[in-house]
Amino acid sequence: MFAALGVAALVIFILLSLSALFSAAETAMTGVSRARMHQLEREGDRAAGRVSRLVDAPERMIGALLLGNSLMNIVASAYATDVFERHLPSPWGVLASTGLMTLLVLIYAEVLPKTLAIGRPDDFSRLLSWPTLLTVRVFGPVIAAIQWLIVRVLALVGFEVSPEADASAAQEEIRGAIEYHHEEGLVEDRDRRMLGGVLDLSDMDVTQVMVHRRNIVMIDADLPAKEVVAEALEAPYTRLPLYRGDSENIIGVLHARDLARAIAACDGDVNAVKIAEVAREPWFIPDTTNLKDQLQAFLKRKQHFALTVDEYGALMGLVTLEDILEEIVGEIEDEHDFAVEGVRRQQDGSINVDGAVTIRDLNRAMDWNLPDDDWVTVAGLVIHEAQTIPEPGQTFIFHGHRFQVLRRQRNQITALRVSPKLNATGEEA
């Protein structure tokens, strides 16, 4: 009798151990870092390569592991019930088997292995990659048939299963991971903004970072060469648009280096320089171009300067490579940059903001989350929300902040005061 019970206990232990193996593999494979596995595979780690192949087909892998896990648990429970019924009167045998197997399956075959695997998913996934791959190969045909049946059943109720990966979902997953590790203190705030800036490039167009046409420093091409050189030297930029007649009639772009070479070629005779011949051909781009595409265009054409136009060909502004890079790394200043006065903190915790400050720059400076989908500047956001052009002194509350108009010039809001984040009662948090 004792020998038979010992054999039964050994069989149940083996079956539950296999079940625990499947549970650990399922948890580890679903929680593994695919990026780390990809990197380890490139470094020659064969186990990481097996993990990468498995997670590329998650439905088939998880289905095989669940099938193996369920099969082991069912067989172990049925065998235990049979053993207990032969040694205990009914219904005590069934009750004892049910109680004991519930505890063993829950603790030994489920909670324990999953707790271990969830703590070190990368290590466990590599360790269990070969047994998992073998399980998928054994149960592969069964899982394929089950998947086919599931797809047909879901199609009957109007639900379509798409196997294609969603690029936007992948970006949101990366963004979520960055935010999570930032909250855990593993990613610094500056690094979080840089990584987020890279992901945001494809969602932003050039109008959100460009210099507006009224702020462009440009030179009249009809001026004498000496005056053109003087204005170019006084300007804080190395690339300056040249216009003729109308300021929107851009005929070229004057580069300071080209101008210096031309002056040297004329033996220092500024009046002998032919400005029209020195200027480069302007590059016009649609104002709907997103920043990711424009960054690639800058790199491909090896140019750092482009003029943006709307659908009617009217000049809207200019964008540079530096403007796009600043969306990733933050403000880039050199010895020729002017100090930009746009966001000024006040003693009461509020801030004074120039109307032309972009919402994105304000969010970065104050770590806020004001929406920038419909409008680029803070003034534009206020006008959009107020549905009118406010008068100085008017105050509005939206998106958790209080906005007070300080100054207005004609139809343009030039200065505002913005409160810190307000609580539910409308008071400063």
C-alpha cells in the first residue's frame, strides 16, 4: 500500500512539476524584453534567438503552453482522484483529492513558478526557451487548428483579428516604458524628454517649430553690396533669406561663409561682390511636412535650412536642422544666440508668458501637459478655448490652469499670466 502511494505521489509530483514549468515559461515569455533579446541574439546568444522566434508568434506559443499546462493539471487531478477513491470511502476520496490538488496546483504549479519568473523574465525565458520551443512543435498542429476555429467564430460576430503589428501601438509601448522607468527613478527627466522628443517627431509638422515669417531676419537683395554685407554681419544667423521687392518674394539664401569667400576673392573689395551670384537657391517645403521626414530630408540633401509655404505658395516661415534637433535635446545656444525672454516665473508661483511662446516649450519648461494638437502658441490656445480674442484683464480656466490676458496688440495676445496646476476646487495645488 505504501509503495503504491509512493509511486502515486511521485507521478503527481512529476506532472505538477511539468505544469509549473509551463506556468513559468508562459509568464517569462510574456514579460520578456524583446529589445534585450534582440541585442543578446546579435551578440551570439542562441537562447535569446530562440526566445525571439517564440515571441514573434505569441498566440501559438501561449496556446501551446496553456495546452500543456492544462493537460498536466487535468491528468494529475484525475490520477489523484483515482488513487484517493481506492483508499477512502465515497465521497471522502473525491473531496480529499479536490482539496489537496487545489492547493498543490495553486501554490506549486501556478503561484510559485510565476512569482519566480515574473521577477527575472529575461533569465527564465532564456533558460526555458528550449522546452518551450519543443512544446510549441509538439502542440503546434493542435494550436493551429484551434486558432483557425477561433478566427472563424470571431468573424461570425463581426470581430476581425489582424495579425499585423500596429506601429503606433509599439511607439506607445515604448513611451509607456519610458514614463514608467522615469516614475521609478531609473530614467532622468532630461533623458525622458529626449526620448519622448524622438517619438514625437513623426506626430509634429514643421509649423510647430518654424520661425514665423514676421520674425524672419531677411535682407533686400536690391541694396548695395556694402549694405548687404553690413546687415549680414549684424544679423545673429549665418543663413539669411534674400528678397526682392516683396518680402515674400524670396530669391535666394545668403550664407555667411559664401559671402566671406566672395569678399576674399575680390581682395576685400566689398562693393565688387555680386550678391545674386553668391546666394544659394532657396529650398521651399510644404508646411504640412512632419519633422521626421524633414529631418531625413535635411540629412539626405546635406542642407540645414528650408523655407515653409502653405498650399497657396505663400511664405509661412523657415525651419532649420537646429530647430528639429532642439525638439529632442532641448534649447541649443551658442555665443551668438540672444537670450530668449518668454517664460518668467513669478514669486506667487505663477508665470508670465509671451503669447508667441509655443505650448510645447512651455510644457517642457514647466513639466505641464497642455494640449498642442490644434494650436502651436500659448496665445493660440487661449483664443481657441475662449472662442474669441480676449481683452486685457480677462481670465479663463481650462486644462487645469488659470490664464489671464495681460497685454494685447491689435488682434494679437502678446502676454499672459498662467497659474500652476489647479486642484478640483479651482485653487492652486
